Amino acid sequence: MVNKRKDIIPEHFNSAEEAGEFWDSHSAADYWNEMEEEEIEFDIRKRTFLVPVDSRIYRLAKKQAEAKHSTVERMINTLLNRELVKTK
């Protein structure tokens, strides 16, 4: 029998991407006994739309988001909201 050493699950992930990278390379089956049941609620009234963004715009938004310790999603939503409110 091979003694397979597994990584410790981080207490917190810094981003969804970091969590995704961890779970892309690890199996939840190996951590079943360490997982806790969580109760979560969903607001099904909130909708998210996936919109393609030019790579240059994405990189600029990412750079600004990092400087403000924010996420790209929040930065783009803030900028779009600010710009669209002007046109009301």
C-alpha cells in the first residue's frame, strides 16, 4: 500500500481562482472526513450575466483592482455603473 501524503486544506482562499486551482488538483474524496456541513442561502433574484471583455480592458481593470485591493469583477461593475449612471 502506498502512503499518499495529502496537502492541508487552506483555512481561506484569497480568490475563487485560488480555490479552483486547489480543487482542480485535489479530490474532495480525500478530504471527506475533514469537511464540515455548511448551510448557505441563495438570493435567486440576483442575476449575473457573462459578457465578453476585450483583453486590454480586462488587464487594465485587473491592474486597478489589485491597486485598490479589490476584484476585477467589482472594479468592472463599479466602472460600468458609474459610466451608465451618467447617461440616465
